[in-house]
Amino acid sequence: MTRVLGIVTAALLAVTAVMALVVSPPDAVQGDAVRLLYVHVPTAWVAMYLSFGVTSLASALWLWPRTRRRSWDLLAGASAEIGVVFIALTLAVGSIWGRATWGVWWTWDARLTTTAVLLVLYLGYLALRRVPADPDTRARRSAIAALLAFVDVPIVHQSVVWWRTLHQQASVLEENRLLHPTIHGSMLWTLLIGLTAFTLLYFWLLVHRFRLARVEDEAEDRRLELALAERRAEADVVPA
Amino acid sequence: MWRDALLVAAKDLRVEARSRVATNQVAPFAALVLVLFAFALDPDRGVLGRAAAGLFWLAVLFSALLAVQRSFALEAHDDARDGLRLSGLDPAGIFLGKAGAVAAQLAVLELLLTGGIAVLYGSDLRGAVILAVTAVAATVGLAAAGTVYGVIAAGLRVRETLLPLLILPVVAPVLLAATKAWDAGLSGASGEGWPWVRLLAVFATVYVGFGVLAFGALLEET
């Protein structure tokens, strides 16, 4: 089942690559730089909404006594890890794209700033998860930290939106429009396929990361270092 | 709950009154930060004056980290944490008390720092009303968020290094909003600052509420 998912993901990613690099036309204004869109938007979607959404939901389910299972905690951790990787990718790709179209690597736009703060918030969350502790303690602590980080995101977003728009308006808003060009035809299709491909990639990674977490958990219980190493090797298949 | 909060806050402040850690270490540290900012930015009154609000709140943020760490270092020895847990006090009260003590110390510190920026950076303290209201809202928010993360990090061996990583991004909106509100107040355009005070109030409410609800669960863990 997971293998099928992996194969479909790989195929869709290949289709995305072909569509993005060959089929879709260069943008009238940005030229070939627009092709970064097909990576940038899907990674942002996976990181911000999917991963951190799943992390928050799983944390809330763990905290709710009736649905408390150790799996929720592991799922939250696995999802946050993938989210951090993807959000770092989003920032990196966005930065390259910004250099190509705006001429700067970084601008203190609301969206960029919120994303950067989000990355640091969840890095902190992962650091907290790595602190050795009894599983229940760690789960409670990280679930609460995850929810705290999650409620902070809208506040950060709101504050940087105001921060930007109360005084300085011109440059950033124009640049922002560049980020959201009206798109047509093959560009739209490429983007949609890219979104699907990256969403599937997320689930594929999540299944593997979650399994790995479960195995780690069991191994911790049994203190079988050998078994741990073996399963890790088994789960660490490099995505195609 | 409120009686418990007062008890805990009074205890923390009494410890401070006798040990003088905040007075003898945190306050000089904050003043030092102000002086170091002047070194970094070249002692040019123009730049320092324009950046005064941001530098002030950055100094408060750093001091808040120390205050939170101190607040939980108090409970680290002689099983004081277990004592607190077994005392039968309402966890929400303990949270409010600890946050209240941190907020009280920060408030005193902010008064000193305000004098600091007036003297060192040449800021005009116009718009005293908005400066004071902003300071109150921001201090409550900082103390509440700091106390929640403080108790999360308290039992850990890596707390000194982990706590800043956890707290600083979370209180980023406080820095943004308080800086803007103070900018408005210091430049005499108080009207522009009030939306920021609202944001600070929202932040403070969210974290005080969260702390009241979650502190019991966080304190229970070993």
C-alpha cells in the first residue's frame, strides 16, 4: 500500500517536473523564474497548512483524555518534522525566486516574516521533543507547546501585516502582486499536479516517519539497540 | 485562586527582596544592554533616538528571559517544586502568582530602562498614557508566555539553552507591537499606537488564559 503510494508520488513528481520545465510557458514578465512557482507553492501548502495542521490536531487529540493514545504524539512529531523540512525548502526556494524577480534575497514582507517565525517556532518544538523524558511527560509537554505555537501564528501574522501596512505601503504590496500572478492553462494545471504530487509526498513521508517513530518507541521500551538500527535502515529508503 | 496567586507572588517577591538577584544582576544587565546598543549603533543620538523604542523592548525581552529563568530556578532546589505541587494550591493560582511576580519585577525594570533611554538616547517621553498602557499590556503578555514556557523548560537539563529558543519567537508579536506603540508615544502621535495596544491585549489574554488552563498539567510532570 505504502509502496503504491510511493510509486504514484514519484510518477506525479516526474510529471510535475516535465510540466514545469518543458510544457508550461515562461512567464511574460518573469521569464523562466516563474517555474519556481511549481515548487514554492506546493511546499508552502504542505508545510504551513497540512503538516502543522496535522501536528496541532494530533496534539489536541492527545490532550483530550478520551482520545489519548501514544500514536497521536508520534504522529504530531512526525508531521512537525516534515513540516520543518518543507518550510525551510519554501523559504529557500522563495529566497532564490525573490533574488531573481525582486533583486533581493529577503524582504520584510508579512508573509515572509510570519513564515520565518513559524520555522523557528517549530524548530523549538522539535528541540523540545528531543529532550529525553518519559514518553507521557514528553507527549504532554510537546502537545501543549505545539498548541501554543499554533495560537501564536495568527497573532504573529496579524502583527506583521499591521507592522507593514500602517506605515510603508508601496514597494511590498507591488511585490506581493508578483507573487500571485493570475495564471492560466498549462500553468494552472502544472500547479495543480504539483500540489497533488507534493501532498502525496507528504503522506508518503508521514507514513514512513510515523512508522519509524513507532518502531523507535517500541525499541526504546525493549532497549533493543540492534532492532532499532535494523528497522531504521529499513525505513530510510531514499525517495525516488 | 486569587488568594493562592497572591500567596505565590508574595513568596517569590519576598525571595527576591532577600536575595536581590533581580536588583543586583538583572537590572544592571538590562542597563548594560542599553549601553551596548549604543556601542553597536555608534553613539549618534539621531539613530539611537529613532530606534529607542525597539532597543528598549529588546532589552526588556532579554531581561524577561532572565527573570523567567530565575523564577523557576527558585523552585529547582530542595524539591521546592514537589512542595509547590503538594501544597494543595490551585495550579491556576500558582501560574498567576508566578507570572504576577515576574510581571512586577519587569515593571520595575521597565521604569528604570525608561529613565535609561531618556538619559542615554535622549528620548522625549511624550504620550505618557500610551507608554504606560502599552507597558502594562506587554508586561502581562511577556510574563504569562514566559511562565508557561518556563515551567515547560524548568525540569530539563538543557533549560538555559532551550528556553530562549522557545520563548523568543513566541513573544515576537509583543516586540513588534510594543515597539510600534512606543514609537507612536515617543514621537507624540499617540493615536497611531492604540491598534498595537489592542494586539498586545489580545496576546496577553490568550497567554494568560492558556496558562490558567494548562499550568496544572505542566506542573504535574516530573
